[in-house]
Amino acid sequence: MLEDVLRYLEEHRICPHCKKELTLCNAPSIHVGDGLGWGSEYLFICLNNECPMYVKGWDFIAQQYAHVGSYRYMEIPGSKESYSMMVGGAGAFTGNVVDVEALRQQDQRYQERQKALARLDSCVAEKDLAPVLTLLLDEGASVKDRKRAASLLTELNDLSCVEPLRNHGFRDDSLQHEVNLALRAVLAQNYLRECPYCAELIKTRAKVCKHCNHELPA
Ligand SMILES: [Zn+2]
Ligand SMILES: [Zn+2]
């Protein structure tokens, strides 16, 4: 889907009426004319207010239909189909313009997620915590993939996972629970636990916290 958008953006379609580049927009969910979708999530639309089709459309619609409106030139991505689409005013579709920068960032996060997923199988053997952390800290990744990552924490036994995971708010309660259990196991393997008063790491056997001086329950 994201690949489609990035490919469409390379097409640089030109409006035959005004010779300006068409703008890639998110398609409205329903085509008012026939009640069907466009068959595409995206549309190329001429949003140029000086476009002759749009400028002349007002008079045409006033005469033909006796109401206020005009036409925008439109093409369907991935096809040669083109339409003139009736619009009620200059603001139509300006809120639907595809945000290229946001999509690129989304795409980058997606690529990083895929890379991390591919590395999960070998990360324990390679003692590589990075892909596990990438997935666990990514709220956009699926809970299933993140639980798989969480299940590797104990085996990885890398204390540097504690700080970033403790500081992350997990939206999924069951995932948070699994991460908590894994962190406790990692700490125990290293003869450590968290001080119940100040949350700093202390030795399992410590009787007094060296950070906050609280006496500790046995
Ligand atoms: Zn145009
Ligand atoms: Zn303490």
C-alpha cells in the first residue's frame, strides 16, 4: 500500500487542461454519482484554481443544473481512466491531499519493523538485543510480534533492556505484563532486583538500598 503511494508519486501526472501537476489525494470513501467506490484508495486531482476546467465549470453547472459548483479534473492511479468530478467549492479535496512526508516516515518505520522481525530468529545466537527493543518499543508493531520479541528477553539476558523498557508505556496490558515478568527474570539471573521504594537496581541480597537508604524486605 505504502509502496503504491511512493510509486504513484513518481508518476508526476499532468492535467491536460492547465498543464500543472496533479495532486495525489486520498479517495473519498464513496463516489456520490454511482454509490460505488473508485476502486482505488487514491486519486490524482487537479487542485489548480486557475485550471480552465475548474474556472469554466462554475458557469456550466449554473446553466445546466442551476446550482453552485464546478469540476475538477481527475485520474485514477495505476490506470488511464480520467474523470471530471463535480465539486461544491475550492475547498473540496484540499483536506484529502496525501501527506508525503508523513507517509515516508510511516514507510521508514515499517521498513525498520520488517528488518527487526527478520532478525528475531538469529538475535539470541548473535546476542543482539536491538531487534527485540525495536519491536517492543514500537506501538505500531503487532502485539503478536512484540510478544515474540518479549519471549526472547530472558534468554538474551542483556541488562541494557531494563531502562528503555521500564520507561516505555505499553498500550497493551498483556504485553506489559509479559515484559514485566521477563524483566524480573533478567534481573534475577543477574542477582539483581528493583528497589520497591526508588526503583533503582540493587543486589537481590541487599538489606538496605544503596540509592535511597530504605531498609528492604527480605
Ligand atoms: Zn488542471
Ligand atoms: Zn531504593
